[in-house]
Amino acid sequence: MIKAILDHTKGDRWIWLIIILLSLISVLAVYSATGTLAYKRGVGSESLMFKHLLFIVIGFVMIYFAHLLNYRYYAGISKVLMVVTVPLLLYTLVFGSHVNDASRWIAIPGTGLTFQTSDLAKLALITYLARTLTKKQENIKDVRKAFIPIMGSVCLVFILIGLANLSTALMLFGVSILVLLIGRISMKQIAIVCVGGAILLTILVMFGPRRETYKSRIKAYFNPEMQHSDKTFQQDQSKIAIASGGFWGKGPGNSTQRNFLPHPYSDFIFAIIVEEYGMLGGFIIVLLYVVLMYRIIKIVTQAPKAFGALLAAGLGFSLTIQALANMAVAVNLFPVTGVPLPLVSMGGTSILFTSVAFGIILSVSKDIEDHKAESAANGKEEKIIVGEIPAMA
């Protein structure tokens, strides 16, 4: 059975290796970081670790089946996802679970689980953008036929997510801009989008429901004299964890700052990894995501169809930008954002949606392998021009 699974496992082998390594690191880090959480809940750390491991195993299953499905089918699925996503985002804003003055989660009936609707929105918007940009290539410069429909979806999702989760909305907006650049939207139109995004951002920060939270975080970040106050407690504890880790770290399970950081198993898991495994461990994490982005760029430049290239680019940028943002917050380069480290932080549905994204990227990679094999069988020379957008899907 295992041999049969391996025989059907295709796609970029480096990406598969990165997924496995990040998952192994995740199990070790989450097991160490959940000690205080387990104590508060009155359970053993092992129970939380096994629950997390279960989600990782389910995630691998989802990656496997998602990569077997021809990525072209995701074009049709994207329409359904967008139809489902917008009402879910609205429902979350009104009826979602409120944590830290933000409504980001909704409960899954009968399971006792919650999921963050922005995770679904990221997947839906990126796949929808890839599909729409591909279909509109012949009229890509037309404002009415291409620009307005595309930007309408981006702005709508940005507003609905930004009202409760501005950091995720900003990252998704940035990824959308990158996808638009690859999809040949004119620079003039993209400049208009950026101006519009800046206006929406200002409105959300100044007048949105979480305006006080945003203002206090920005003020604390840009005013060093506020350091070591209750406004910077998370950043201070994270910096202590990183500084005390040194080069080699304290060793697995020997973190002390996990007892002080509010979310050491999710938002600040990178700080715990550096504390226990040192700068060497932190460098390995950064390297894995950099290699991941490099492999995804190779997939984008080699994809024979525009939809596959745009799909891999959008999902790849989303994963790596989120990872860099999480690590930047841990080392105090960015204000606190509350985004998890992809495939490492604890969070069931986040892992599952991340797994689907990996599966889709691997599906595109598998198609490239099949295309090369078919070309070789037909005696045709495979010619890839690095940097050019592949032919339209």
C-alpha cells in the first residue's frame, strides 16, 4: 500500500521534503510550547500534541489527494469558493466568536472546532484571481471587462477581512497585487489599486471597529520609550526568548518564555524555536521557506499554462509572505499581527487550508512533469523561457 502511494506521489520532491521537515519541527515545537496551555485546560501536553499530530496527518492526506487532482479543476472550484466565502465572512463579522475585540472564527456545528474564515478567503480569492486573469487575458487592459470585475473581488474580500483581521487582509492584498503584476495588469491600473487600498487601509485604521487596537500597536512600535510596558509585553517576551537562545539554544523542551508569552504555540512559535534550538534552528526555518519560494518560482516559470503559473505564484507568495511576517513579528521588525507560521504553528483548520494550498502547488508541479514526459515521448524539445508568462490556459 505504501509503495502504491509513493508511486502515485508526484510533484517537486524538494517541496515534499520541506513539508515533511516543517511538520516534524511543528510537532516538536508545539509539544514544547503547549505546556502552560495544557496546565490551564487541566490536560496533559501529550493530548494537545496528539491532537496537533492528527491534524498534520489529515493535512498530509489532503495534500496527497489535492495534488492528484488536475489543477485545472480548481478554476471551477474557485467560483464556488468565492460564492461561499463572502457570506461566511459576513456571518463571521456578525455572529463569529469574539477574541481580543475581533470576530474571526466561526464554530463548526457538532465538532467543537472553530475555523478562521480568512483562511478559506485566501484560498478562494487567489484561485479566483488566477482563473479570472487567465480568462481575461485578451481584454486584460479593458477597464470595464477585466479591471473592475477583478478589483471588485479583491476590494470586497479586503474590507470583509480587514474589519476584524487587518494584518491578514494586508498580506492578502499584497499577494493579490503580485498576482496582478504577473497577470499583465497595467502598472497604471495597479497604481490606482494601491491608492484605493491605501484609502481603505486609512479608513479601517482610523474608523474601523478595532481602531484602538491598531493605533496602540502602531504607537508602541514607533515609540521606543513605550518598551517594557503592558503595550509591548508580547514583543518583550519574544525578544527575551530569542536573546536567551544564543546560537545553539537551550535544548528541546527547555524554553522558559513559553510560560510568559500569550501564544507561544501559534503567533510566537518562532521565538520558542529560536530559544530552544538557537539561531541555528531559526536559520534552518528561514532557509526552508526561502528554498520553498525558490522552488515555487521554478514552477511558475516552467508552467505551460497561465492558470497554473498564476495559481502557484499566488499560493506560494501567500505562504512565504505569511511565514516571513510571522518571523518578523517575533524579532520585532513588524508590529504584532497575529498570523501563524504556516505548517508549524498549532491551529487545526489553518493547517488544513495550508495543506490544500501545498497540494494545489504540487498539482501544478505534477502537470509540468507530465508535460515534460509527454514532450520527451513525442520527441519534442522542451523549451522554457525563464521569466516569461507561460501560454494562456
